[in-house]
Amino acid sequence: MATPAATNDCWQVRVQGRMEGQVTENVLHFRTLSDTDDIETRLIVVLLNCFVTHLIPVITSAWQLERIVWKQVTPVLGVEHVYTTGLPAVGAGNAAALPSFNSAVLSLRSLLGGRSHRGRMYICGIPEAATINSAFDTGNAYWTALVNFAACLVTGFVFHDPVGPNHQQLSVYSRKIGGATFPYGLSGFTAVETVNPVVQIGTTRSRKVGRGE
């Protein structure tokens, strides 16, 4: 059944995978810019295609994408949906990988200044061969895939006027501005303008084995 959306409905999307026996999770936020016929088709499937097309072919085979969990968070709290069509998708890259807490970092920038208006996305499952010391080898296929994945997010979810139908805007959500409890306040969502990979390898301590996500 289709899930339609109205302008200024907002969504929380959790991309869940697994590495070394524990769940990994990326939490993303989106705002509906124009009336939409089906969020699953216009948002979830498009986002999944960015992962499958660009990251799955190069990410370590020690990681797999298991499901995408999503729900409406503005102006009301909606029910939780789970998308698993075509999943799990196992990485096709080398099994020799950096530890689970090492991450590729994507910088999410808006047109506004301040920490509340920018964010980061941390992607685990880095093949050892894709790195040189503490940074990525920019001549390696993994780095190229990260750049293309970032471009896919921009193409699919960064829009400017005039806005057509069915458009979903990748956003940064600030709990300081919009509130920390559901439903979230619309004022906490800031449109992302650029998505850029960071050449230095990042750390996500919560992904250490036995600690969680």
C-alpha cells in the first residue's frame, strides 16, 4: 500500500547493516518539499539504490545491508515501516577490512552556519586496501565509489526552486532547535546543500565490537 505525504512532512530513515555480529546504523532525515504519491518509492527505494549501485560493489564482504527502517516524525509521529526487498545485500569488496569502528565520513553541509545546521554520515566496512595510513587512497575504487555515492545523494535529495512533485530533501535535524522527543518540530530541519567525502578515516566508537551501533 502506498504511503502518500504532504508538503513539510518529515521522515527519519535508519539504514541498518551488520558487521562482526553487531548492528550498524546510519540515521538520516528528510523533509517532503512537495506532495508525494508514495514515500517508499520516492525516498526509500531511491536511497537504497544509491547504496546498492555505488557502495555494495566496493564495501568489504564482512558487512551487509540488512534493512531500512523509516517513519514519519513531523508534524505527527507515524508508524514504523521496515523495507527489506532485495536485502540483505552483502559487500562485494575484499574481506580484509579495517575494524568496525573505523568509518568513511561524509560531511553534510547546509547554507546556514553553526553546528546545528551541519551533520555527518559514518559508513563502516572499509577494505584495508582502500587506505594509506590514516587516510583513503584517492586512486582506489573505494574512494571513487564514495564520491559517486555522495553525488547520488545530491542528485536524489538536494533540490532548489522550482520544486516539482514527489521531491524529498535530505536534511540535518537539530534536537536543540526542533526538540529531542517525537514528534519533531519542523524548525529543526535544515536542508542539506552539499555532501562531501572526507579523505581522513573517521572513528565511530559506538561500533566497537560488543558496544552497540
